[in-house]
Amino acid sequence: MENNKQAGFTLVEIILSLGLTALLLGLLSSGVYIVADDWNRNSDVLDKSLDQSLAVLQIDRALQGAFPHSYTNFETLGREIYFHGEDDYISFVSVVSPQRSPGLTVWEMYSVADEGVYLSLVPAFSDDPTERLSESEPILVLENYRAEFSYLYQDLNENKLWIDEWLGEEELSLPLAVYVHFVPERDFQDVNEELEIVARIKNNQHRSIRPTTNTGF
């Protein structure tokens, strides 16, 4: 007569099996954490890159839609064109508005050292918007960047030159184009790329106000 014995696991084997399973689960969870952390880091970089791209695209569209907005200077009683451009500052009126309701909007952009590029937006009425801009709350649109601006000018010989200043109140017109160079701050040059805009201004002259003849360039 045969002796039927069922082979089973010993207590030692069960303990070893549970120990190996716990070790494998620990290694697996560590690997998942590392992958997830790396994914989150990459996602943050991608989100930041997309935010920068959207900001640059909006600024580009606004510059292309720059408008020769005029207002009355009550000191001289003359009509002036609103556009103030320096090598590190620009303020202009555009038909492009980031708000839901369309309308002429004043865009102001400048840099603050060790912070980034700031943007202010206020509605453009029939007056000089300088006071409204000073009371507005600026938005940090490009962190750890500085902005440099140049303006395309055409002289009497039809030579086109880039200059570092454009005052609408003197020129009584807008530049032909605006070049914007966003340069990363020194400590962030390894992680931030240089960004550029070359925006051609389509509507650079007012219908009734004639631009001045500038022979200084």
C-alpha cells in the first residue's frame, strides 16, 4: 500500500518568500518614485517653456498690431502719437487685447534686475495713458530675463536703420518694426534660452497727423 504524503512549504521557505516579495516591492516602488519625480521635473520645465512661448507669441502679436493712437497734449494743445520706446523700455497702444472684450490696449514692458520682464496693461482711451500705467499692477511674464529693444527707422534716402529710441510725440508716427531680444540673466543662461521677436508694424502712420522729417540719422 502506497503512502500518500503531500509536500508543502516549510515555515522557513514561507518567511524567505515573503522577505523576497517585500524586497522586490520596495525596489519597484523606489523605481516608480524616481520615474515619477523625473517626470514631474520634466513636466515643470515643459510648462515653463510653454508659458514663455505663449508670452512671447502674445507680445509679438501685440507689436504687429501696434496702432498710432493720438491724444491731445493740453500743454501745447497739439496732437501727439503715443509710443515710447527706449533700449530697455517700451510702451505702445495695440489693437490686440488679451482681455475677452476687444479694444485698444496700452502695453508697457520693462525689465527689473534679478527678477525678470514685467508687463502692464491698461485700456487706451482718448487721453495720455501714462498716469493709468503708473497705477496699474505689473505682471511678471518672463522670469530671470531682461529685455532689449530696437526700432526700425527709414531715413530720407530710404536707408533702413535700427535705432535704440523712438518717441512718438516727436516722430508723430510709429517705427516700421520693433526688435525685441530677451536675454537670460547671467545665473540662468544654462537653463534659459535667448528669445527674439522681429515684429513688423503694419499701421505705423496716423491718417491725419503727418510724421516729422528726421534727418538726424
